[in-house]
Amino acid sequence: MTLSQNGSWIFPEKIEINDIHHYSEQLSRVRFDNNIFFDLSNTHTIHSSFVGFLIIAKNEAERKGGELKLELSDEMNKLFSLLNIGDYFKD
């Protein structure tokens, strides 16, 4: 995961279980004064624990007065639809 100049989190093509701990550490350092944007537009494969990370990130952002916004690839849109979580992450 890299941070863009505008503060967006840009995720890699494949997210594995070993990546989740790093993302969680990064999330714990975020101030949610504004919205947080996760760019998954190039992500094609995720470990199931990443869904849990996204739920935690959304809840934490909302608890602190912000929002979590997602940009999803076609593969991630299909996966979110299959898991019936797409509506949960919509604006």
C-alpha cells in the first residue's frame, strides 16, 4: 500500500494475510478529521481478513466523524456483491 499526495491509500493488485497487520498499524495512526479514501481500483485478489479490515476502517472513520470511501476494481465489485457487502460500503 502506498499513500498518494492527496492522502489516498493505493492498494496493490494482491492483498495477502501478511499485509493486513501493516495496514492496521497504518490505520491506527490516521486522524479522521476528513474522509479517508481507499483506492482498490487495481486490486484483483484479497485475503478474507481484508474485508474485516475494511469494516473496522469504516467503523473507525465514522466514529471519529469521517467517512471511508472506496474505489473498487471490477473484481472487487463482483466480490463485494457476492459477499453482499457492497451496500454497506456505498456512500
